[in-house]
Amino acid sequence: MELNDEVRIPGKLEYVYSCLNNLEVLQKCIPGCEELLEAEDGTLAAKVVLKIGPIKAKFRGKVTLDLSSGPTKYSLSGEGDGGVAGFAKGGADVELVEDDNDTILKYIAKSEVKGKIAQLGSRLILSTAKKLSKTFFENFKNYVLEEQKISKI
């Protein structure tokens, strides 16, 4: 399954990039994220609770970031185990483009699911993925807006 979209974030590119690489910010913005920690090997360990159709599962996963092309591009890949619910893996390529005082964030994400979740059908999985993606970016956009308001006070 592949998703791609672009989102306008109110803020300078460097600020948006730094927020995207801040674990506290990400944990607040990722839907269902209970924990996000940096492991000794530099990867991120995550615990996320998701509801996909009738299935609610707690995923434990690992995410690897490639920041070598930052701050205008980066990629991430990861996998998560939801126990009896199934297994998910995927990744995304992200591009940040400065546009005056805003940053346009473009992404292409690919994912694959196995187990009970895969039995739900691709339409339900795709609509859930789109909803989660939209929720993350709305949360992120609101976070950036709020932080900029606070810093101006």
C-alpha cells in the first residue's frame, strides 16, 4: 500500500525539521503513541495502540531514521509487532520545501501488513492509514502553531 500527500506547515523549514526530529513532539503527535524512546543503537523504540476496524492492537516496534540528506529530505523505515493482531512494516520518504514563512512537507509512504489485520481488506487498511496520517499531520501542525504562539509571548 502506498500513500502520498503534501501538507503546509506554518513555520520555517529548520524549525519544522527540528520538531520532526524531537521525540517528545513526535510522541504527542503520533495517534495512539504511548512511548517513544531512543535505543542505544540510534533507532527509536515505540509502543502504539491502534484500532483498525474491529481489531485493537498494541504494537511494539522499531523505527530507523536516515537524516543524512537533512534538513530538506529524510527517510524512515520501521516495523511493528501487534502480537496476535499481526505485523506491520513500512517506510516513508519526506521532503521539506520552504515557501516564505511556511514549509511544505511532501511524503511518500509504503506499508505492508500481515496477520489478522491483513484479513480486514485493503480498503479498510488504506482508509485507516489515511486517517492516521491526517491525524498525525493535524496534530503536528497544531503543535507547531501553538509553540510559535508561546514563543512570541
